Amino acid sequence: MKHFTSVNQIEDLDALILLAKQIKANPYANKAIGENKTLGMLFFNPSLRTRLSTQKAAANLGMHCITMNLNTEGWSLEFEDGAIMDGNKAEHIKEAAQVISQYCDVIAIRSFPSLTDKEKDEEDQVINSFAKYATVPVISLEGATEHPLQAIADIITIREYQTKKRPKVVLTWAPHPKALPHAVPNSFVKMMQLADVDFVITHPQGYELNPEVTKNSLINHDQNDAFKDADFIYAKNWSNYNDYGQILSRDLSWTVNPEKMALTNKAKFMHCLPVRRNQIVSDAVLDSDSSIVIPQANNRTYAAQAILTKILRNED
Amino acid sequence: MKHFTSVNQIEDLDALILLAKQIKANPYANKAIGENKTLGMLFFNPSLRTRLSTQKAAANLGMHCITMNLNTEGWSLEFEDGAIMDGNKAEHIKEAAQVISQYCDVIAIRSFPSLTDKEKDEEDQVINSFAKYATVPVISLEGATEHPLQAIADIITIREYQTKKRPKVVLTWAPHPKALPHAVPNSFVKMMQLADVDFVITHPQGYELNPEVTKNSLINHDQNDAFKDADFIYAKNWSNYNDYGQILSRDLSWTVNPEKMALTNKAKFMHCLPVRRNQIVSDAVLDSDSSIVIPQANNRTYAAQAILTKILRNED
Amino acid sequence: MKHFTSVNQIEDLDALILLAKQIKANPYANKAIGENKTLGMLFFNPSLRTRLSTQKAAANLGMHCITMNLNTEGWSLEFEDGAIMDGNKAEHIKEAAQVISQYCDVIAIRSFPSLTDKEKDEEDQVINSFAKYATVPVISLEGATEHPLQAIADIITIREYQTKKRPKVVLTWAPHPKALPHAVPNSFVKMMQLADVDFVITHPQGYELNPEVTKNSLINHDQNDAFKDADFIYAKNWSNYNDYGQILSRDLSWTVNPEKMALTNKAKFMHCLPVRRNQIVSDAVLDSDSSIVIPQANNRTYAAQAILTKILRNED
């Protein structure tokens, strides 16, 4: 595995899930493979779960981990080719990526989109520039368009809780006070397309995700209808994709509440966290037994550890 | 030991001091008990001694340590039950505490009081909410009302320097340009009430600490009189407790200086640090042999290591 | 080796370079000497290469490393003797340095100059105060007047790439939009004076470095003439030293470009990084085979590891 920045790079999902499961059963079994290996974690944005779980995963593998908030603790980076660097950007990504590659055996990066420049965001410039210039593997800790480690944790969790061979999984948009990126829903949609599930996306009219991501996944604008017989409800807000980065709806009738959960097949409730209570989901759902957001977050460690293991083993 | 957030949770002080003494004599003797254990240190406020000494203590025990400035590097937390999270708080403590508990075997937290809302501060909401929702032990690295690791370092230091069975220990208020919390004096008072010492508190009229903390400890408003025959002078500023969080006095006649120290029984001078020179204490005292603030700070490592050891051993 | 804060403290340069070379060939050979040793890295300013390479060097030696942004994560420090600390400075360097010395076996510090107060900057107050009050060795990660670890990486790199016994090395000033410190050129000049090289400094009239540093090193104000027959071009901007901290020239005719490089003896291009493209140097030079800035940065690890090794071995 060279880089891991997209769900698209997963070649054998079942093998990856099996690896994660083995790691979860015995997380410290491979402390030797990370010996004298350094993971550099570079943050351009806040992180809690990703930061802690990836650091934990690295430690479980015996790796040394260096964490930096690149913008505040390092130098601001220039990403444009041919730039005349007479402004505020002190260092070009070409040097930064090559230099960091000499100190770290794996580079992991979090960089959110602007949500103002769609074309730029879709280039996922920070992650992809590091992937281009780094001479070591690069892992996305959530880029502008994907959050693939989250999607691995999601499918591991679904596998653990599914009670039938082909469960029905519903990705539902839900209201949120702030404009949020598309990375989590994009990676989740891609993962559900790979997995053996009945998958439905539900959101208000006009809240379509990138059609190149959703492809022929089923979209139902009637949330109640979509929830019928669902085994998993995966709630997530995203800002508008067509009217890029805008909040066109904060309709609280889309909040996941007990009445909506009653329409399902005793579905489990999932969310990537952090979650806004009584916006995305009501307290009554999140505090009920149907919520599996906490064990879902726990699987972040094993998702990261599986990817790090594959990288350290030089596996595809 | 489940949580360690208050001096009140110490069941056997002599045993704890003995453990710290053994650790100090041989700090790396128990590196196996922390193997594959992670300490998560979460800071809502600045820290120097606590941060470094606790990280050192964890390393001495073979633990892996993850340090985060939660407010700037993670998400701002909501602590109110039933909150409609449509403002700036991105994550509820319920999720945060449970999630972090899955990545860390022990959670240590620093969170200062507002000094504007007495009732709220006395709830010590951040520390106590983590203690409520975390599924692993929580250690206070100084909360709104207590700094128990400091108090353990204080009593270790007094034991090392006392030359008589029952020394006289004086806690003296001293002037400071900023409004300071009550956590350090509260924990020190509680510790002195547990220890076998003659204890006197001296402060200007009206600067009484919380009477539920001071209980029947002796209070003397005449600093000079209080200092007579003292073996230890523990200086500390705190803001007013009755007129909550206000600075009612910056009276430099309360500064500890050589004239005042001359009233004592060749007392040792103590302070938790950081200390304002020529406000709390004059250079002449701090730079003299009577000052033991540096070895006192050194004992922070062994205080933290003793508590971590008890937690890792699942001792009461 | 007590402290390492200046090139002047290098007693045997050839032995140091040999040590670094041995470490580079076998970086993990001495993991035992750092066991139970803690490196405290204190940053008052941004850092990328220095931070990562020193942390990597410490890990290679088996050391535990604690990293702090002292100003934002700790307390702001007072450095003046006799200060009445009634302002914003919460802790005196006397306490801070002594206390940190109890938690760390080596203290490494980055602190940039003000570029407004020449006399103050030349005292290099932060680094030298730590060196004065710390009871453990102090390493400069770039102070106000020197960046000695950079200079070691520079000479290691020159040794690796030189093709004749006594290469010609040119330090050239180059334009930059911001006022930069003199630490890197100062340490480089001192290093070249120690090394067996033909050394020339070239810069615009009036851009003389501190004459106590340059001593009798050759200065040539004609950049083209200086470049003739050069084997190494080391580019660097610095702000004016006489008109202290001012930018008197941003003359782009001093930018290192292919025409200028054509004047040399197929010289290798060096820079400490971060480098402003198309200000200091043109893309065409930096992206050519003549640039060795990336392997130069790699040697930062072995420079730091050599110094840490000497300190841990208690060598001069």
C-alpha cells in the first residue's frame, strides 16, 4: 500500500476487515513491526478521535509518533507550482513533503476543505500534494473530499452488529448549525457501494452529494420512507454541494428521533462524532441502547492500525 | 483507586507517602506495569510542572502518553444535560469522555475555574463530568476547586525536610497582580488536616477560604504572629472567596521577606510555582537556602507516579 | 559537553563529523544510552525540520521526548534579575530552568531574536538564561544569534558532496520579503572558519554581518565574481545588521538562478530551509540536480543525534 487517502484504494475489503478484526482481538501482537519506525501526524485542523486513535494504533504497533499542528507550530505552506513566494507562505510543499519524508516512515495528514472554492476543494490539494511529493506513504486523517479511516471503522462496526447477511443501511442527512464538509458522507457512500448491503441515501431535495460519488446509489427524499426496515441509520450533516458550502436547510424535522427510529427494523444508530445533540439526533436516541456511536468510535483504532500494518508490511 | 480528583480520596496517607518515597528511590523499577497502557493528558489551561512531571511519571512507568490541548486542538465541549447544540460547542462531554476512555487507560485533566460563577466553579464541572462519564480512572491535574497532586508533592516535601515530629506549618496568603483560583490552597488545607502537623492559616480579614474546606483549622489574621516558631511557610495567593474572584487586596506588606522569615523557627519556604518574585515573596527569600521550592517541584513527579501506580495496580 | 549553544563549543570538528557519519550509517545502534533519559524540547517559535529531526534523533537514541510550546502551553517567562513581577510574566527563568532540569536530562530550546533590540538580541537571553540556570545540558534549537545544529548538518553535507580536498564555499545573501535573523549565517560562517574550505561571503554593500563573527573571512560585494569556481553555493537571507533588523534591499538580481550557477564549478546549491522560491532561489535551480537542500535537511537528524550522543556520554 503506497498511500491511503481514499476508499477507492482498498483492493480487498474483506481481507482488510479480517485484518482489523484480528488486530482488535490482539492489538499488541505486532509491536515488532513498528520498531524504529516513525509516524508523523500533521494537523491543519482540529481532531479528537482521529488524533487519539491513530496515535494509539501507532503505539500498539511499536511505532514512534510525532504530532504537529503544522500551521501554528511550523510554517505556512505554499502549494502552487511556480509561485513567487513573496507573501505569507514560508515553505513550499515540495520541500516540506520531501523533508518530512526523511524524518518519518509514514505521514498522516488532516486538512479540511475551504467550502468556498469547490474546484480547489475537489483537488484535495493538501493531501494530494503530500502524496505527490512525499517519498513515504501518506495516510489521510480526513481530507477535503474523503475520510477513509472513518469509513473503515464504519464497515467494521456494521459487520459486528449486523444480524442478517445483507442489512439495510440508510445514510440520512440531518440538520446542523454550521456548514460541514462532504468527506465523511463521500467515504461512507463509497464504502457502502463496496460492501454487501442494501444502501439508501436520504436527504432534502437539492442536497445531493457529488454524483460522481453517489453514482447509482439509491436516493430517497422521503426520510420516513427511507427508514422503513432499516437495520442501520447513519446520520450525518453536510453542507450543500450544488450551491457549494451553503446551508440551505436547518430543518429540524430531519433530526433523528425515537419516532423515526420506530419506523426501522430496530436499527442501530451510527454517527462519526462529534455529534450535535438535539440537532442531528435527539438525546433519547443517542442515550438509548440502539446507539452504537461509542463502539463505532472505538473501531477507529483498529481501522488505523490495519492500514498502518499493511503499510509497514508493504502490502497492497 | 477509581478516580483521583480530591485529597478526600486518599485513604491511607502514610502508605501513599511511603510509596512515593520508594518510587523516588527507584523510579524505573516498575516500567512493566505501564506496558501497553496509555495516559491521555487533556489541557484546558496552561501547565508546565504538572504537564512535564506527569508525563515523566508516566514514562517512568512505561506508559505511552498522549497530550492534547483540548480547546485548541480538539473540539469545544458541551457539558449541559439536554442542551440543544446549535451554538459553538461541537461535542458533548458524554461522547467525549466515553470515546477517550476507549483510547486511554487513564485520563488526566487540567481545567481552571471561571472565577466569575462561584456555584458553577464549585461543581468543578469539567473534572467531575469526565469522572462521571469516563469508563476509566480520571486524575485531576488541577480542577476548579482542588489540585490534589500538588498537595501530595507538598506533604512529601514537608516529610523530607521536617526536623521535629510535629512541625508547625503556616499557609500564608500573599499579594499577586491577578485573580487566582482556590484549588491549591484548598488541597493544601485538606492535606494539612490529614497530616500530623500544627497548622495555621494566615490571610487578611475577609480573605477566608471556603469554610467547608478550612473547617476548624486555625486562622490568624496577624501574619507576623502566625509566623512565630513556624517550621514551614507555604505562601500562596488566592482571589477573594466571599466576594468571589475579586482582588480586594494587593497589600505588599504581606509579601514574604527576610524580616518575616526571621520570626520563624528557621522555617523552610514553600510555594507551588509559578511564583511572582517580589510580590508573593522577595528575591532574598527565594534565593536563600531556606527556599525549598525547587525540590518541592521535583516531588511532583513522584506524587503523580504514586497515583498512577495505585491506579495501574487497581489499588484503593 | 555541558551545553551546546554555539559552534564555538565544538572542540574537535573532525571527530564530531565522524561520529555523525557513524550514526548515519547505523542510527539505531545506541538505543541503550538514552534509556530512561528525557529530552525536553521548548519552543518559543515555529519549527519544522529542527523539531522533527531532533525528536527523531532522540527516539533513535531511545530517549523519551517531551515537546512544549512554552509561551502558549506554559507560562510566559520573566528573564530580568530583580524584576518586580506584577505584570504579565508569570514565572521567572530561575525557577523554570531549575524545575525543568529536574524532569528532563537535556533541555533543547528554540527562541528567535526580536530584530528590534540589537543589544538584547546579542545577549541571546532565552538560550543563555536557560544555560545559566539549568542544572542539565542545554541545546540550542536556534537562538537569537546562532543555529549550531544547522551548521553541523551543513558541514556534514559539504563533506559528503565535496569532490576536492579544499572546496570553494560561497555564502550568498539573497532577497526575502521578511526581516530574518542572523543566526543561520552566523553559525555557518563560524563553521566555515573551522572547516578546511575556501570561504567567501557575498552580499550587497551595507549588509555586513557582525564583524566579530565574520572576522577576516573574505567578503566580496560582487556576487557574480564571488560565484566563480565555487563548489558550493549556500544561499541565505538576513536582515540588515548595521541598521538593525531593517530590510534595505529586496534586490531580485541577487536571486540565485541558473545563469549565476553557470558561473560556478558545477556547484551544489544549499539552503537551510524553509526557502522562498523565486526570491532566494529560482525554481530552475531548486528543482535541478545541483540542489542538495533535501539531503542537507536529512543530515539535521544526524547532527542532533551526534550532539545528544556526546551529551549522554558526558564527552567534551
